[in-house]
Amino acid sequence: MASSSVSRRLSHLTAHLSSGAQKLKVVVSRNLGPDVMPLLENRKELEIVVWPEDRPCERAWLLENVPGAAGVIVMLSDKANSSKLLNAAGPNLKVVSTMSVGYEHLDLPLLASKGIQVGYTPDVLTDAVADISVMLALMAARNAGATLTLVKDGQWPISSWSPFSFCGPQLSVAPPFSPTRTIGFLGFGRIAQATLSRLIPFGITDVVFTGNPLSKRNLDFEASLASRFGLKEGKIRRVDLDGLAREGDVVFVLAPGGEQTKHLINEAFLKKMKKHAVLVNAARGTLVDSDALAKALREEWIWGAGIDVVEGEPNVGKDHPLVKEPRCVVVPHIGSATFETRTAMATTAANNAIGALLAEPMPAQLVIS
């Protein structure tokens, strides 16, 4: 399939160049920075049209500039999922490249029906998201949200100390009082395993994770994981949702989004969690029912939550139920927000577009049908 795709691109490019046609137009919905834009601008075969402002691209601008484009590079915030945009682009459009791992903003069946290739940016976010997952777990467990607010509001000088003020559950094991720690993962792909590798030095003793419900439990896989992470045999186990809720001291939500996983974390799940458990979501906002989580925090079913993604974002104001909960740390979808990761994402997005148009390999092509 890959070779036939390259052949089609090469045929398109050869025909384009031999006809003496104009440059291939690529519309970019956000400036990709000084390290990445030259990858596009230095290609003499391409005409680059870039949204000129440092704010989200206006849809009207995109619709105005996309006609005749051979490629479009978009962000996660750009709703490139309508026939209006693709029709405006016209028959020359060969590739849509998104600077994101997620592609919910793209209409994949429509793109497939038009033979338009799709590029995205998986893998490069793994370490950054794993880092922030651990950060959120620590912040939620140790009351960072409430205590930061206390300091910023000038309340520290008048806050009286007590033996257990500002205390929360410890992430690391603490013998003899708390000799075990069970970490749970909803989804156990690359990011989850990278998160676990960061947690092992905390003395984690047990790991439970969920898998694809269509696949069977694989004991050999679990044994290999236990060996890889230096845990005793049987200490990494696949469980169902009920087991994940009941056993996890910290539960990390790191599964794909979409209708099939919508609100897997709901009231029923949260009520089964430990009273001192922490929930972390660094995957997709739709996985967690925000109202249910706010209720769980308010009524103290669980200890706290660390949230990087919220259903309905970015429309998350100060009156949002999760923002109002003192034991919920909410950050604005910054899981990939390191200089290194965003540069890698932008580079992959640019090279995906270049590859699709100039008969070169696409670093990360999303196969659609």
C-alpha cells in the first residue's frame, strides 16, 4: 500500500512539473516557527501561504486562501471536518496534515472518499505527556491547587499550622504505614508505559491496566512487562473497568477518545474508587464525565484529580464545575507543551505535507479507507 501511494504521488509530481505548472500551494493555518518554516519555504516546488497572526486561524481566512491548494497544514483547533472546506480547496488537494496526534477535527471518511492523504504526529508526544501525567498526580495528591491559591491570595500568613494541615496521600510507598502502591491505567499504550517507567522509582508495587475488550488477556505479555519494569511476576495485571476502579491508588486515563470510550469514567466508576485515590486524565476530555467527577470530588468519593483535558475545551471558564473544586488541578491541555515536543510535532506535520506532495516518505501517514 505504501509503495502504491508513493507511486501515485510521484506520478502527480512528474505530471505537475513537466506541464510547467505553477508551484504547489500549501496553506498553513499557523506559523510553525523559525526552526520548521524553512523546511517548507526552502522547497522551490512549493508556494507557502501562512496565516499571518499569532492567534487561531480564522475560518474565513482559511476558506478564502484554500482554493487551489495541494496541501493544508492545520492545528487541532481548526475544524477541517466539513465538505465546505474541501470543496473550496478543489480537486488539487492531495494532503491534509495536522499538527496533532488526535484527528477528531478531521472528517476521515470524507477525506478517504476524495483520495486525500492524512498526516498526523504520533509518537513524538510520548515523553512530554508522560511527564505531565506524573506532575498532575503529584499536584492532585499533595493539594497543589488549593495551596497555590492560598499563597497567591495572601492567606499563608494567617493560616494556622496543624499536624495534618494540607496533607494528602503520598505517591511513593511509605512503609510501614503504606507499604504498597497500585497504579492503574485506562489504556496501556506507549504513553502509559512511559508514565509507569517514571513511577517505578517511587516504589510502585502493583500495576493494573485495561485492554481492548475485543482482545484476550495475555499472561506472557504481563510477565514480560513485569520483568521489564523490575516487578514481581503477577504484579502487572490486566483487569476490567471494575477492577481498575477498585484497585488503583492512582488511575491514569490514557486511552483514545471517540464515541466508544466516551464517559468511561462516570459516576459508577468513581463510586468504586478508593477514598484516597487520585484520577489523572491526560488523554481526551470525552473519556471523563466532568459533572460526575466534580460530584465525586465534592462528596469526597475520591481524594483528588489532575486534569489536562476537559470535555468541551477550550470553553472552560472559572465557573466550570471542575475548576471550582479545590482538589481538582486543571491545566489547559499542555501535555505536549515543551519546546522539544512542539518542534518535533511541527517538523512531522511539515514533512508529512512535503512527503505527500513531492513523492517523499511521509513520516506519519494515517491510513484511512
